[in-house]
Amino acid sequence: MSALTTNARVVTALGARSIRQTFRRPQLIAPIVVFPTLLLAIQTGGAGSAVELPGFPPVQSFLQFMLAGAMMQSLMLAGNSGGIAMAIDIEMGFTDRLFAAPISRFSIVLGRLAGTAALGLFSALWFLAIGLAFGAEIAAGVPGALIAIVLVTVAALAIGGIAAAIALRTGTASVVQGMFPLVFVVLFLSSAFFPQELMIEPAKTIAEYNPFSFIVEGVREPIVAGVGASELLAATLAVTGIALLGLGLSARALRHRLRVG
Amino acid sequence: MGAASLPPWRANLATIAALIARARNELLRVPAAAIPGVLAPTIFFLGLNGAFGALTGLTGFTTGSYESFIVPISMLQGAGFTGAATGVNLARDIEQGWLDRLLVSPAPRWVLLAGMVLAAGARALIPATAVLAVALAVGAHWPGGAGLLIAFAMVVATAAIAACWGAMLALRFKSQSAAPLMQAGMLALILLTTAYAPLALLQGWLQDVARVNPITEVVEAARQGFVGGVSWADTWPGLLALAALLALLGALALREMRRTGV
Amino acid sequence: MAAIAVEGLERAFEGVHAVQGVDLEVGAGEIYGFLGPNGAGKTTTVRMLTTLLLPTGGRATVAGHDVVDEARQVRASIGVALQEAALDPLMTGRELIRLQATLHGLPAAEGRRRADRLLERVDLVDAADRRVGTYSGGMQRRLDLAAALVHEPRVLFLDEPTTGLDPVSRKTIWEEVRALNDAGTTVFLTTQYLEEADRLADNVGIIDRGRIVAEGTPAALKAGIGRPHVRLQLEEGSIAAAEEACARIGRLLPPVDGKTVLVEVERGAADIPRVVRALDEAGIEVGSLELVRPSLDDVFVAKTGHHLEKQGEAGGEDEGALAV
């Protein structure tokens, strides 16, 4: 069996394991599905009149606008959960067992990231379904949905990479857990929940330059308007940048852990 | 046994005081544990303000200052979180066998519950004060003495209710994995109200829910001083709602405590 | 009046019968040892007797009060130290005992006094003001025991008090239990260690799979199984000659191999000199001689068909062996 096949199998097996773990424990699945859905419902209901504000971008409904933000929240929390799970694996010695096996070390990390990406995919599908169920239209139709799904999945992988890097570097679950509030800080300082032009300073300016805003806009555009080349490009660059950062940091952290032990 | 004992009412009071002291110890000896409870509502406050602040531009909004509008929400969220944390701690105590020590003693079950719930009420003052300080710093209106008192009273009572809810779930499921349910439950209760906007500006379904949700009265009572003047007419519905919820959830939690071991 | 009286006690959990009809009686001032392997139903029984669990059948009274109808009175009369030492790692030992005193309605000053006395008694004075989280396993058990005694209970329940402890800590707990009993406290103790039941208990109840399979004093239980036997290994001389010599003293048992002689002796150790003399007269040189007494494990095997302890576990010393 070639090395590539072996590694592919390892990545798949570990990926499947991460997904199973997440769906089996309420503490892990709730932040990814329950809380973002709850928040989506409440924010749509509570702030929905915002569409009447002068300057609000033309949308079919506030729900349609918010779907991208909900997906963003969900995928970032999925990444965070993945990092916590990886840190727990390290604390419990499971990772050492994997390191001792005749497999590529990086495939261990990729396995975890594959799981996180799958969760990202799941959350994209989940929120698209919720949107459709409650009357929101996907402006760019099926191609638009696909673009959103791909962006969300890759973004989940990217965030997962950063969380994995933190997990590998610190080896402590409670440190990764501590990143949880940071997710919300980043989300609130982006255009995840409201159009950037209508936000209040200083959040407004930060959101203008926040790479996560670009990703959100890239997911949002096909849903509320249509496939926009500039939004898509910006989102792709942002996601790629963060993904490379995440993978690069994980690779370094992995090397460090293997050296230091 | 016997001869040296205190009369029951004094023994109960002493037990409640001892349980509150234990909760205080946890805070003093592991201060870092209080951080999430303070950070979460503060981040939410600043975040909501930065994201949704423009809503005050809508006709029908009762104030021009979104900070003033949502600060009571964040204070109540802190209370909800503190109460839910009490539930999580109880679940941990059950998992580690600590609750058995309390259950095997002759202390009445309601006394054990009262200790936990009162401690939660007191602890909720910490995140509430932190959020208030931040809100005032970014320009929220000073609520005045009466407004402040009412807001804090709402916070303490809401934390007590959240603690009963959390305790009920902890005793029912005997596991910390019930934590998300404890937190989501309180989050939903507090946000399915006039949290983000006045009643008239809420979307249809949320307007209906907020109308029947007793916590809406609590929110409005806590909000009074921040957006205008304080009046008894705006306060008593909130007090009534809290009293009713406390009685209901307190009874449910007590029932679960008595049923432990069935 | 019996300190503990149990009639047909049952507990079922979703189809699993953890306890299936237990009858027992513990007299005042007695130490009762409840012996059985893991999963036998010991902890479930103790939880029912300490009002932490409701029985699904049968009745029980502790210190004269029914565990279901008069639960509060039962709680006021008993001290409990459970298998999981129910401690708060952030409290100090002293704080824990004082909290226990408060739970039992003792005034603060009295609680302080008793805490001082108890901490001294279990040798935790130096650690008293350190957090429980820093205590070793043995220290935690001693603290748990001290807390259980703060209100001077009539009946003390100890659920596996020495599981996981080193031999020194185990001996300390045993001494403390004996001292308590000498002062008049009834002790109900569960254990999976037959040495513990054998040495401490006045009466032993052996439980397996939710039922009591044997009950009585340790001596009576063992006597009921059989008499001690002497196990000989020869250095020089023929087996047949040795067997002949021994057959005059006691009943020969089936040999286990070609080098060992087993002979049942009625008077136990008192018969050893006779055996030695007979072998000497027959010119047989003995390599090793041991007196093997039946153990509670033998009782267990006889009643249930399987062993109580895995071979070579726990107690350490071979039960009753007297190697020469």
C-alpha cells in the first residue's frame, strides 16, 4: 500500500473519530448547532426591523442577511471545539500513541482538521436548510449555495488549523477553552451580524479591515444578491491566508512537540 | 448526638451560612474561575452595542442610547450565567460524591438548596457590576439610585432563578454534560424578550413570545432607570414575575433534590 | 434492639437486580463485615441503609428508625464514610469537619472543639489547615472518618474504607475502627478484602450478586468449610512412608503432586509437634511444612463457585499460612 493511501486512510479514520466525538457529547455539539441557531432566531426576531434603516443593503429579509453570520459563528466554534478535543487527546496521551504509530505525523493533525472541516460543511448545510425552511431565498441559486458551502468548509479547516496549533503548542485543554470568548470578539468586530457601514465606531472601522468580514461577505453575497467577483476574491484570499497561517502554525507546533516531547 | 444541638431554625440558618461560605471560598481560592462569568456578558454588551447600535435610528425606539437600552440585558445575562454555573458546580459535586455528604446529614433538603441559590444571587453582583462599569464608561445613562437598586434586585433574583433551573437539571441528569442545557435555557429566557428592541419593533413571532415571557417584565423593570424615570407601575410586574418563577423553579428543584435516590 | 435490622431488602435498577432480598441483623456494639466482590451489591445496600437510595422492596431500620419513613432520624443517628471520600479539594480539613458539625446542628464553638479533638485523633493536626486537595489518599480517608464521627453517631457506616490504601494506612484505619467499637459504636463495614473482614468483624455477611450467601462469625464460617491441614514437602525419604506416618495423626487428603503430602489435622497448630515427631521417628526429612487454614475465600468458593479475590491480590499475606 502506498504511503499516500495509508495517510489518506489515517486522515479519514481520525476525521471520522472527531465527528463521532463531537456528536456524542452535548458540550461539544451545543456550541456548534444549538447556540448559533438560538442566536440566529433571537437576533432575527429582535433586530429584524433593521432592514428598514436607511443605508441597509437590499435584502429579501434580515434572516437572509444573518445566515452567513450564523454559519461563521458555527464554524469558528467547531474549530475551537476541535482544538479543545485535540488538547484533551494530548493530555490523555492518545496523541503519543498516534505518534508512535508508523504513520505520517502531519496526517494526525490533518485528521483532526478533516473532522472540523466536515463539521463546517454540516453547519453550512444546516443553516442553508433553516434559511430555506423559514422562507429565505438563495439569490444565486444552487451555484451560490455551493460557493457558500465551500467557503464555510475551508474556513472551518482554516480556523481548525489555528486552534490545533494552539493545542499542540500548549497541550492544555483549558488554554484552548479560554479562546472561546475570543471567537465572539472576532465575530462582533466583523460584519457577521450587521452591515459594516452601519456599525458603531470603533467596531465599524475594525470590521472594515477584519479578514473575517471578507469571509462573511463572501458567504453572504451569493445568498442575498448573487455571485460577486470581488467579494468572492476577497473571501478566497482571506480564507486561503488564514488556512495557510493555520496549517503553517500547526506544522511548526507539531515539530516543536515532537522535538520537545 | 442530641444534647449539644441547636434549635432547628438556628441550625438551618447556620447550615445556609456555611454553604454560602463554601461558595465564597471557591471564588476566593480560584478567582480565575469567575473570569468567564464576567467576560461573557461584557463581550456581549460591547459586541451588541457595536453591531446593533444603529437600531436606535428606527422610529419607535424609546431611547437614542443603545448602551443604556441593552445594559440591563447584559447584567441579567451575567445573572443567568452565574446561576447556570451553580448548576454545573452542583453536577460536578454530584459526580464527585460531595452531595452525598450533604444528603446523608439531617439538614433538610430545602436548606441545602437555599444555600446554593442565595450564594448564586450574591455572586451575580460581580458580573453585573463589571458590565455596569463598562457600560457607563462607553456612555450609558446613569440610572439613578432607585433605578440602580431595582436593576440589582432583578439581577439577584434572576440569578436565584437560574440557580434553581441549573440545580434541577444537575439533580435530574447527575452529569456536567447537562451544562449547555442550563446555559441555553437561561440565555433563551433572557433574550426572548424586548432584549434587542422595544416590543413594537420586534418581528411577529418574537413579539408574541416576548409578550407572554415573564422575563420581559423583569427586563423592563431593570431597564427603567437607564432609559427614563422609575415608577412603581413599571416595577411591580417584574417583581411579580420573579416571585412566580422563583416559586415555580424553586419547587421543581426541591422536588428533584428530594427525588435523588428514588 | 438491633442497631440495624434488614428484611428482604431489594433494589432494582431498570431490570438489573443489584440487591435481591437481603436479610441481616446487626446487634448494638457489633462490628459487622459485609464482604463481597466488586458489583456484588455492597455499596447499593449501604446507600439504602444510609437513606441515599430508596429500596424497591423490603424494609430496613437503623438505630430503631425506618430508613424510608423516618429518614431524618436515621441521618441524625449515623455517621457515614463512603467509598468515594466525599471531600471538597478547596476546603481545609478543619473547615470540612466544622461544616459537618454545622450540618448536624452543633453550635460553632462545640464544632471547633470537636474538630480539634478529632483531628488529633486521626493524626491530621499538621495538615488541618491545608487544602484537602493536597492530602494523600490515606489522609483523605482519615479525614472522612473524622468527619463521620463529629456528632458521635451510634452507628457508623464505612464503605470500603481501606480500598486503595497502603498497608500502613490500612492498619491505622483498622485500629481506629476497633477503638471506636470498644467505645460502643456499632460499625457496619463493607469490604472486598477478606483479611479485613476476618480481622475486624464480629460477624460477617458474604454477599454475591445481590444475595447473602453465608453469614456468621469468621471462625464459624471457616469451621463450616473444613479443618486446617498440614502441607508437607519432603527433602529426603519416600512419600509412602510419610503418608503412613501422618495417617496415624489425621486424615490424608488427596495428593496434589508426587512430592507433597496433605493431612487434615483436627487441632490445627497444636497437632504440628505430633506430625513432626512422627516424621522424625520414621526418618523422614522435611523440606517445608505449612499449616493451611480455610479462609473466607474458601467459604466464598464453596458457596458461589468462584473466588472472592483474584489470586495474589490485596491483603498480601497468605491467609493463615505459617511457613516453617
